[in-house]
Amino acid sequence: MVATVPSQGQVIFGKSNGPEFLQEVYTAVTYHNKSPDFYEEVKIKLPAKLTVNHHLLFTFYHISCQQKQGNSVESLLGYSWLPILLNERLQTGSYCLPVALEKLPPNYSMHSAEKVPSQNPPIKWAEGHKGVFNIEVQAVSSVHTQDNHLEKFFTLCHSLESQVTFPIRVLDQKISESALEHELKLSIICLNSSRLEPLVLFLHLVLDKLFQLFVQPMVIAGQPANFSQFAFESVVVTANSLHNSKGLGKDQHGRNCLLASYVHYVFRLPEPQRDMPKSGTATPTALLQDSK
């Protein structure tokens, strides 16, 4: 099997005895096995900007033990692929993908292998389009949260700070401008349900956003929106959760090290006149007052 990231050049990490980056990587060949297991781990450097066109492409070959004259030892069996993004989120976890037995159609990567639209002529699949190739994808990222609660919170905060077109998509949900205030309040409450590991990774950003919402009242669709109480309670719950977590270290005074470092090195009280989010559909009241 060959794994590649099409149109991205050399982004696959090589082994210690070869080039630093590769464009494709081969797995080992299994002898006389119709259901082979591939134990190779392929590490890929994600592009800074991901689009719906980015995907992992897998090519399967049969290797002949005896080469016939004029023929290659490699016989193409089929292809499968996995889009890296789904609804603007990384696809991680375990997947069972179908394998196409012939050349893939144009723009195949715009769809998942399981949900390719009907083609003319139709694509021929192994086992009648059933999943036959199992793969597990894990992501190590300081950009992608990989947590639904954090993802929703950051996306809704972004809609307050920037020019956006409603409705906006958050995970599998479409949110209108009239529902933005309610959904943001829910997302603030649900921050307590975030997994500890991603919460720790994005802690400084989460707390910065909460303090900003606590200090700066907003106007959404021409109506005032106040998130102060929700933001304050979320800060308290988050701090208490981190402080009581047995897996996180404390300093000599019994303070959580993450919270202490945030207060000492990162925290500053947002100033409405300077730290104003960009004007957009949802505009801070202080900005409205300045423009009068």
C-alpha cells in the first residue's frame, strides 16, 4: 500500500535513515495474505491552511513473486481516500473505508469514499462498496481543538469579532444571527464539559475570551447582549476544575501552576477602548458610542 497527500509536495515525515520529508510512503508487503494488516505509522506535517481539497490517498498493489517478461511486478488493485477536514474540523478516529477498483473520477476528494455521488460510468468498488480498509487517524495540533465544546465556543466568539455571513456553520449545526446570543451562552456553560487535555492546551485563549465577554457588553442584531454572568461563572468553574485536578501540578503555595502562570504572564484586563473586537454584525456597545 502507498499513502500520499496529493498536491502538497513532501509533507510526510521520513525515517531516520532517509530524507526528512517524503511525498509518499510504502508499507511492507505481506506474503500470501488476502486480509493483510499494515502496522506502519505514517506521520504527516499538516499544512498551515487546510481546505476541503486536502485528503489522504491510499493506493493498493498486488506484488508478484515472479516477474513475467514484459510485465511489472506491481499490479494496481485500487484506491481509497480520507478527506482531512469534515465541516471544517479534522477527521480523527477509526475509519473503515471502501476501496475503488478503478481510476478515481475528477474532484473525488470533495466527498468521502463512503458518500461519493453517482458517476457515469459508475465506479466499481471492492465488496460492493463495503468498508474493507481500516485506518486510525490521530492528530497532534495546537491549532485544531479536537473538542466539540471548545470548537463551538471559539467559532461563536469569532462570529462576534469578525465580519461573518449568517447562518454560520458550527459542527453539524447552522446558527442564525437571532440565535447567536442563546447559542453562545450555551457554549459558555458547556465549556465545563470540555476534555481536560484540549482545555489545558487552549486555556490561555479560553480565559482571554471569557474575560473579554465579562468586561465588554455586545450588540447582536441591534439588541444588547450581556454575557458577563455566564462568563464569570465559567471562569470560576474552569479554575476550580483545574485546581482540583490531580493530574496537574501545584506550586509551593498550593496554587495550580497553569492558572498561576496565566495570571503572572498572560492575563491583562481587556480595555474596551483598545481591545475592541473588529466591527461586524455583532458590535460592542462601546464602539457604537464612539461612533456617535
